[in-house]
Amino acid sequence: MPDHSISTLLLSAYACCPDRGSEPRYGWNYLLLHAMSFRHVILVTSATDSDRVAAALEELKIRNVTLEVVRMPFRLDKLHFIPVGGIHLHYWLWLRAAVKRIRRIKEEVDFAHHVTYGSLQFGSPLYELRCPILFGPVGGGQVTNKVFYPLMGKARHMESIRNLVSTLFYRFNAHFKGTMARASLIYCSNWETWTATRAHLPGDARNKAQLLVDTVLDDRFLSTPPRERRRTGQRISALWVGRLIPRKGIEILLNTALLLKDEAFILTMVGDGPLREKTLRFIKDHGLEDTIQFVGQKSQEQLLQYYRGADVLLFLSYRDSAGLQIMEAFSQGVPVIALDQFGASILITDETGIKIPVTGTLDDMQQNVAGSIRDLIRDPQRVAAMSENAVRYARGFNWETRRQKILQDIKSLLLHEDVDLRLERV
């Protein structure tokens, strides 16, 4: 139960839902985190999942959260369900509407935190508030290396457009500029975003940017013990998890499977998306039915079982903020092979996985991925050692640890702002 002497916090979470993954689940977990610690939490969110949030709060008997649901006029909320472009336009319009909604809140707010969407360029609707503001964790500073463009087809043009939009937002977006000026602390999910953030802060304010990888595990992963690892002589079972969209590295993944077609290797693909038919066609055209098992989208409970059955996770995204899949795999004792960039370069060590340098040609990288898998096939003891290290490492990425980290930072910021603290539990 929260201590009712503690201040009021306003949480900006456009995406917030108790039973969806990715950013909606993060929004929900941050809501629970703050509801445990503050007298009153005001949640500013979109209409997309607001009914499910309200029902879950009622079921859990959480009484210190007030919902401020920002609804869009003229059926504009339907933009959220358009995967390419529509959801981003909806979020930008939501930010503008959220600023107006926040202006109408009469209660004095002592602290504000923006969590979703975690995009540096878009900024936050909180910047007009006169209290300390925590922004993030956010990504957005990462840029797709052009070496991957030949594999992306027409999607490479979308990457170029994204880069242009980012440049324009950095220069003209009032939410971004206001957030950079007013945020007391900015959590950055990777070094690329940390660098981009500091580039838009004056020299005496650059210490506001702090690295904090946006990867925290739910209890269902940490409370489930990993299975016993495979024995010598068995083939290696690889797993891929994600949306089938161009930036997720589907092409390198499939080409790697083709290189290992006649070896002791099997790949399970969990996920769905626009590239589903292209993926299935590649598998059929190259005779990979015995090498690749495509299972489509699965529930979180089913996904956990796929992690438990894997020997290694392949995480080959061309552009990704951090990659929750990496830590989910670690929690179940599954080492990770990933491209050495963005959040993956921070999360993975030589003791828990293999990082593939993003250098040379595409063929060089694909051969490096395949070669790394061959090394693990020949060395099951190395897989076992990485597995044990991964489990130990993952235990530190829990919500209680994150809660203590954020509350300590909030306490420091409030002390700096000379606020009447009442912080017995913060």
C-alpha cells in the first residue's frame, strides 16, 4: 500500500495495458510501480486500452489512480490501428491533445514522468508543468546502417523518410524542444539515443541525459526456472521472436538458416506481420521446411515455453532500441547472438552471448552469424556456461530494482528542487 503522505505524480503513458506486450505492458508496469509509492497517481493515457486499464485497477483494488483519458475527435482514434504511419500520426495528435488535457488538471502535481511512447523525437506532453519531469526511458537516436538497405527492398525508403522526419522533429517539434528544456532527467535506452540527446542540450545541461536500458522482466519470466540445458551431441535449437517487419532483420535470419540447412541446426520463428507471406515463400522456395519451424504469433505464456525449449536466441534487428527478447531469453538460460549495435551491444557480454560486428559486407555478417552458430554446435559446454551466466545476469532486471532506481532519482530531483518532500518511502 502507498504511503498517503507522499506527493502526487502525473504519469504520461499513451500506451498502457495490463495484458498486451511491448510498450503497452511497460506503461502498465510503470503505473503499478508509481501506484505503490505515491499518494495519488494521475494517468494520462489514450482511449485505446483505457477500459482494460480501469477494469484491471478495479480488480486489483488500486484506489489511488485517476485516469485522464485523452480521446481524439472525428474518429481519429482509428488512426492508431494503421500500422505504418497511422499510429505515429495518432500519437503526434494525441500529444497535442494531451497538453490541453493536462492544462485542465486542477490538482497540484509534485512530479511528472513520461514513459510511453518512449521516443526522443516526439517528446512529451508534460513540458508545460512547473514540477520536476522525468522523461523516459526513450529510444529514437538509433539509425539503420545503410549496409542493410539492399536487403530491405522498398522499406529502405521508409528508413530515409524516418531519418528526415527525425531531423525535422529535432528542429521544429514543440513537444521535443519543450521536453529538452524542461525535463529534469532523461533516461536513454542506448548510447545512440544518449548521444543524440546530449547533442540537443546546452553544455551545462548535458548531464541530464543518463543511460538506462528500457528492459525489465515481468515476474512470470523471473519466477519460472530455466530448463536443464541440452546434452552433448544434440543439434542446436535457435529461436527468433518479433514482428515480421523489414527492420527486424528477417533477411539475414533466413539467409543464415540457408547457410546451415544441412547442419545440426533448427530455427523456430515466433511472430507475425507484413512479411509473413514473403517469409513462408522463402522457406518453401529454398526447401527449408525441415530447418525452419514457423509458428506465428503466440501468447506470452506460450512464448515462455518456446524460450525454455531453445538453446540460443537470434536477435538480428537492423534497428531496435533495446530488445526485451534478449533479457527474456537470458531469464530462461538462453544465450543470444545479436548484431553489435544499439541496446544489444549494452545488454550482451562475452559471458552471455555473441555480438556480431556491424562491419564489412552483408555476406561477411551472415557468414559470421552462421560461423558463431557452428561454434556453439561444436562446443556445448560453452553454451552451458553462457546459459548459467545469462540466468544470473537477468535476475537484476526486475521491476523492484527498477522501482528503487527511479524512486532514488525522484528523491534526488525533489531535494534539488527544494520541494516539501514527505518521502518516508521514496
